[in-house]
Amino acid sequence: MGSQEAVYFALVSHYMDHMMISHNIRLTGRGRTHRLIVCLILLCATCSATLLLASQESLDFRLFLHQGHRCMKAGEYRKARDYFARAIMRGLSSAEARFAFSDALMALGQYQGSVEQLRFGISLDASWPSLDYSRYANFGDPADLDRLVDDLKKHAEMMPKDVGVHVLLGYNLFHMNQLPAAYSAFEKVRELAPEDSVAKLYLKEIGGRGFLPTREGGASEGTSDSKKDDGGAGSKAPPSPQQVMPTPGTAGPK
């Protein structure tokens, strides 16, 4: 029995006792049975009302989420933000709503709020990086997303020590299938905050897709440590991530 039903049952029981005392009704076996039947009927009605309320909240959640996505595609980002916020209030454990809310905040240039919701979403669903989720699917005009990410890149250049901005940039680039650029952004995060959980998840996923990061002062993972002939100039500097990372759909270095 839930807390609401328990309270309701206690109130009904107290009411029945009061009525019987007021009318000098003796609690015989028949009286007790009558009271129990009334309480059970009222309790069933309360349970039904609770289920209907939960069903309505679920319906509201899906409706607000749908309206938010519709507004995102129409470029109405403030309305989308408000709808997603309402969806979250009706589905606090929904990672989908958190990521959608993060998208709307990013589109409005509210980067700190966006990365907070992103981190919250990852804490609710750590499998998100492995899903084939395209950022372009949330925008009616793909060029609009490109413009927003360009703005984010400029902000990241102005705030080189801001861990959250680089997390947000890497997240967007990853889900735009720009894996080399996403790797660079998350490597920047790792330099600033080595234990950042979001960066760790995405760097692991990037590696799992064949984009092999380089070790500091060594060869890239999956390659031999043998040195190539560089004309006697000594050991060759390790390649950049762009050099060791294949383009999407191709095999990694052998």
C-alpha cells in the first residue's frame, strides 16, 4: 500500500469509528464487516484515481517532449526549452528529456546550463554515446546546427580553460559524426580534467569505432613501436589525431 492510500485508509477508518461512536453503534461482527467493506471500496477508488493520475502524467510527458521536438525543428528554441523543462518535471528519470533540454539550451547559447543537463543525462543513461544518435535529426535546417556549433567553437576558443564548454563541443561534434574533431575536444577536456566522466565515455567510444588516439611520447594504439626511417634525424614525432584517425566508414591503421 502506498503512502497516499495508507493515509486515506486511516482517515476513512477514523471517520467510520467517529460515526459509530456518535450513533452508539456497537461494533459487533456485522458492524466490523460493514466498516471493512466500506473502507475497501473507498481504497479501491483511491487506487484507481492514483493510476489515472500516473497515466495522465505519462501522457503529459510524451506530449511535452513531442511539442519540444516540434519546436526545435521549427527553430523556436525558447518554446522548445520550455516544453522540455515541463517534460522533465513529469519524467525526472528520463535521460531523453535531459538531452533534449540540453540541445535547446545550447541553441540559445546557454552553454553552462546545457552541459549540466548533458552530464545529468549521461548519469541516467551511460549508453548514450554508443547510440546512433544524429544531432542533425533535431534540427529542421542542418545549416542551423552548423552555425550553432561554429558559435560554440568560437566560445571554446575564447574560454580555453572552460572544461564544460569543451565537453559540450566534443559531444556535438561526436554526434555530428566529426570524430577527429570530437576526439581533439575531449582530449582538451582530459588535459584540463583527467577524471571527467563524460570525456572518458566518449573517448572510449571513439576508440571503439576505430579512431585510435596516440599515446604521449609513443606510438598510436594498435600500431607497432618500430620507427620509420626519417633520414637519420632520430625518432619521429607521434602523429596527430587527424593522421591516425581514418575517415568514417574506412578501416583503421594496420
